[in-house]
Amino acid sequence: MFKGKSLTLTCLLVMLMPSVADAATPIIEGERFHGVPGQHAMVVTSHTLASRVGHDILRDGGNAVDAAVAIGFALAVVQPRSGNIGGGGFMVISDEASGDVTSIDYRETAPAGAFETMFQDDEGNVVEAASRYSANASGVPGTVSGMAMALERYGSMSLDRVMAPAIRLARDGFTIPARFADGLNDSREQLEKNDGTQRLFYKADGSDWRAGEVFQQGELAATLERIAQNGPREFYEGETADHLIDTIKAHGGIMTHEDLKNYRAIERAPVHGTYRGYDVYAMAPPSSGGVHIVQILNMLENDDLTGTGFGSAASMHLMSEAMRRAYADRSKYLGDPDFFEVPVKALTSKDYARELRAQISLEKATPSEAIGPGNLTPYESNETTHYSVADDSGLAVSNTYTLNFSYGSGIAVDGAGFLLNNEMDDFSAKPGVPNAFGLIGGEANAVEPGKRMLSSMTPTIVKRDGKNFLITGSPGGSRIITTTLEVISNVIDHGMNVQSAVSAPRFHDQWLPDELRIEDGFSPDTVRLLEGMGHNVVQKSAMGASQSILINEEGFQGGADPRRETSSALGL
Ligand code: GLY
């Protein structure tokens, strides 16, 4: 769609400027939180070391896509719970100069041997362990193919150049933060069931990890080196593929060499909508994110959220009623568009949104059972990761990728040093039975060979007057869509700067279970009013981690989500 280009920075300019903009310079006066400023580019990720990798690529003349690909590989090393080469995801790319916005779909696919009832026992009951912690829990990984496609089509640097920092971090090791140590220590019971994972991720003496220790990954460094030298087909047809299939076979899985060989990332047009004069571009199916962000924004557009205000019962009621209607539609209409005709146009039409909005009372919550059936139990997990990059050539990248749960299936590829996803759980194992996020589905998202499982990942780019304005997205399972929605609304409806927008408390309603989930930080008066309207308000832990960028006349402003201790925005 558009050609790769280099960041228009002169080396001299870069050398004269502070490389890390860690001083808190207010961009909108009077706000309590302040984003990190940059004049030429911005990188925001969930890990300090990954942000540094992206920053250095931009400083060395790479563009936003070069930096995004380098970050993708770096996170696979420094944040193995979600950063990955054994999983998949989505990347939205906007090029201001041409006006094109495109996306790379590198979601995993079901192996050719997969079938609709594969996660059910003889009586037709869903066997959760099979779709979550077995070798068959893994879809065919897409990350390497997706990163390579983005780089080849829209980057300006070579694969070995952008992979070099990740290889170095894996080979030389890095100092681990508390989140890294706690994550592995807390997941021992599940991960140590697999010898390969135990050997790669835990110490020989059996002691716990402590923050400040150094973690090295020799096998992963060698794998990354092979990919950097031989290209992405190494992962799908080379020595890495052999290691991967050997591991799958050793654990009794169905994925084959042929499945790997046949995997292809796909470039797709993103979903486009408008909200109060802004253009919103977000990931199309097989992610549900773009469709439902646009659908919910359409339902809200004719109400005065600025007037009712952030965090008021009136605003939260209206937004949650819109959310639950969108999630009800998700359960029926969303799936892989190559297998099921997803009615994107209808779901994102302003007329349909008006119809849904007309069903919402401003005084009273609609019980979810009046919208659809169900009694579901959500599983708590946030372990996807999102990052945003933008440069002054007008390129912006919004990327979300994942292994699904923290550390995916928990099965590491022996001899290649990386974890495999458990993304097959995002299929509907049986119509009406919830997945790990409490989301249900039917025929549209049934398991089929070669099909991509439905996702909620919502990498999003909002443009104003043809210019990149807000680059956002989040991890958070089913909460990804609502987290991203609230960041957009905080900026557009409530005039927040990007740091305030990502820091503000969040809420979530996904139709089933019938509850309005809220983070800490909303007033008890608001909660009482919402309960009075009939909402089942439940206070639960942090939602998402939105690493976002806002671009305006003042320059670039990075908002790193404080919900992750390692979140980091670096400006140039
Ligand atoms: N695995 C979570 C998602 O893709 O939505």
C-alpha cells in the first residue's frame, strides 16, 4: 500500500538532543499526570529495555516500523510471559503521507488436523486443560511471519539489523525486574510440569528468582540468530521448525511440519469508523476489537459525555450499556472472515448503533439476560502486550501480540528456547460454553482446520484532519476493547492528555457475566448510583496496560501505563 521510508532525522539533531525525555514537561497545563515529550518520535512499551531498543533503532535512522519489529523481538526475550515468537497478534500501520492505513494479521491458525469437538470429551463436555495446557492448545504461531511482513513492506532496515538487540539481550542476559521474577516464581506449579520449560526458565538449584538477578537465554539467542540470518522461513521450515514439531510430538500434539510451512500472515484493511469528527482505524476480524470499538463509539456519539463527565454514574451507565450490547453481538457474529461472513458493515453502521442506543434507558440498567442467556465465570488474565511507536515521517504503528495466558500453554520448545501459545482456547470449544475470559461464541468461532481464532486485540490509530493523533491499544483479554475505548473517550470527550487518559481508572461490561467491573478509584457515590440503576458493580484488579501516544501541535506525547511497573515511554 505504501513504501517503507527512513525516519527524517539528521544524526546531528539527534546527538544534540537528550535521548531520553524523562523530564515531566506539562503539555496540557493543569493536569495531574504528564506524558513523556518527544519532538521527533516516540516509543511506548510495557518494558524499559524494549522501549530502549525501539528508541535506539529510531535514533539510528530506522522508521517506526523498523522500531516496532525490533521491539516485537526484544519483548520476546525480556518479557517471555507475553512477548513472543511462539504466538501471534496484529499490527496497524498508518502512513500520514499517503493517507493509507493498513494492518498485518499474524494471528495463529488451527492446525490442519483440528476439528470442532477436539476440546470435548466423549460426553460432549469441554475439557479446559486440553485447550489451555496441552500441545493441542497451540495454534500455528504467526509472530515471525507477521514481523517479517511488516518489515519487508514498510520498514527500511534489514531483519538482522532489527533483530540484533534482541539477540544480544538473549545471549548476554539482562537484569530482571520484580514483575519478571514474581511472574515465574508464581507460575512454578504449572510451568514446571514440562521438563523443557523447567530447564529453560528456572534455576538448577530450584531457588526462586529475585529482582536484580541476570537472566540469559542461550537457546533463544541461537534461534533468533538463525531467523536473522536465514529469514522468517527458518522458523517455519528450518531447524526451528524441527525443534517445534519435535516438542509438539513429544507432548502428543497434532501440529505438523506442513502446518508450519503453510502459515502466512495476511495484510488486511482495518475497520474504519468516525467519532465526533475523528477517524478511527482498528483491527478487523479475526479480531473483534475494531468492529466493537467502532460499534460502541457509534452508540455514544450522540450523547454529551463531556457534559456528564469522566467517572460520573451517568457516563459509566451509558458506556456500560453500550459495551454489553456490543459483546452480545460479538458472541454471535464474529469469527475468522475467511471462514465465516462477518457482517462488519452492519455492525459498524451508524443506523444500527442508533437502533441499539434507542434500547438504552438513561435511568435503568438492562439485565444481561434480557439481551442474551448465560451464567459465566471469567478467568483473570492480562497477559497480552501492546506497544505504540510513531515517527516524524508520519508513520505510526500500533501493535498487540500475545501467547494468550501468561506463558501461553507453558510448553517451551526444546532446543529453541521459546514458549508456545495456548490460543486455541480463544475458539469456541462448544457453542455457549465460555472461554477463559468468560466470552462465549458459536458457529462463527468454532474450531476448523486452518482457521484463525477470534481475538479481542484492538490495536488502534485515531486520526484528526488526516494526521496521526492517538496510537493506542492494550492487553487484558476481553477487557482490551473497553480499555482502548476508554482511552479514546478520555482524550476526545474529556480532554485528557495521554498520560491521564491511560492512568485514569477503568470499568468494563462484557454482557456476560452480568456485572459492571470497576477498578479502584471511582467514587463510592458513583458506585451507589450505579447500583441504584440496577448494575451489579464488582470491584476487581487492574484492567489492561495501554501504552499510548498522542501527537499534536506540541509534538509527541507518550503515555506509559502505570499498571505495569516496567512500562516506559521514550521520546526523541
Ligand atoms: N488471547 C486473547 C485475545 O486474542 O483476545
